[in-house]
Amino acid sequence: MHLVVWADSLKDDDALLVSGLITDGGLGPTMLVIPEGDFKRLAEASHDGDRPIYSARFGMHPRERSRFYEFLIPTERLAERFGISPAEATAPPVEPHPMWRSDVGFLGEAKVTLLLAEGGELNLFRPFPDLETAELVALDLDTRRVLGIQVKTRGIDAAHPAATVNVRALSFRPAPSTYFVILAWLRDDHRFHEDCLLIPSVEFRDVCQHEEVNGQLKFEWNPITQARSRLLRYRTSLPVLRSEIVSRLRA
């Protein structure tokens, strides 16, 4: 290892100079950790043009005859040279960050947007401000017809296999050209369930509880079960979601 340092960059004799070798796997096995004052004392002084420099050489497998031997340490013990014990240098375990509904909501919108954009048949738009039932609009490039989509994403796991899907009744505006796409995020697997629901907004009230609850239209959905229910006719797989949307735009 050949180290060259501009002399005018060494300002504080008590400051530590740290040097090592970068390899494909990270850092080499040995690091030089030395006060600037000792480095200037042990290194070779010379010039590069008009600028004074200090240069030093050390190997990755140092021997005692090296003038820098006492300042060469195994890379894994670098923290100790800064007064940090091995126990302190070990990062504490990080608690898993809970995923909030807004987090999975964004994931669901991004997933649906990506699925619909992949085929090239549709142009996608996001209305602003996001105050209407449709939060994503798909334009068929052939027919020039549009279809509005609201995406709902709910997290489920082994302990909570069913999710509540709800919509504010006050802002709900059904229309023949507006659909709900409902996704399930599998918390344990960190992925989406392979099935989703595609519900026309004009039929959304039909699958909800008969009475509003705290101003909400809501229903329970368990994507794991294959039992027959009123939701079965709306069930579709994510890989064919785009073709289902396109078929409705071209019906």
C-alpha cells in the first residue's frame, strides 16, 4: 500500500489519519490509524512539483520491522482504535417498522399503475386534487374511452386473514365508468396476494353491509378462502387485471 498525502493538508498533529486498501470485497485486511504528528515523523518527505508531500508504504500483512507497525491494525478492530468497545460497535437489533395503511395504500396504487402501463394500450392519469371517487384514470389509446379507478389496499396475515374495505359514503359517487380495484398485501410474505377484486362502482353498495357504519360503506374480504360469496364474481388475478380493464373499455 502506497500512501501519499499533501503536507499542507496535515493541520493537527493530534488528529488521526486513517488509510486502507479498497478491494472488491470492501476493505483490505489491514488499516493504518496514526496521529498526523507521528505520520509526519515516520513518513518520507518529498515534493510533487512545487508542493511538499509525505509518502508511506505498508503491507496488508505487516511485519514488526515496518516503521508503521504499531499503528497498523486488523480492519475488523478499527472501531477499537477510536475507543469503541466491540460490544458498543455492534449495532442493536432494529425492531421491524410497522407498515401503516397509508404505506400499503401507496404500494397498491403503484402496483396497479405499473400493471396497467405495461401493455402499452392505455395512457394513465392521476386527477388532482384527489377528491373524487376515481384516483386513477385509464385512457384507451384505440377507442379513446376512459375508465376511472379507485385502488384500495388492505394488509392481511395469518392472524388477520380478513380485511375491512371501506369507503366514505359522503364522497362516494358511483358511475358506470368508475371501478374499484382492491388488493391484499400479505404482511408475512411482503408481497401482494395473486388475486384482487374488480368491482364496478355502481355495484359497490350491493357488496357492502346494508347500513352505513360511522358514515362508511364497508365489507369484509378474505382473499385466502375460496368459499363462495357475493364477492366471488368480482375476483380476478393480478396478471390479467390489465386485460380485464381493457375489455371493459372496448366493450
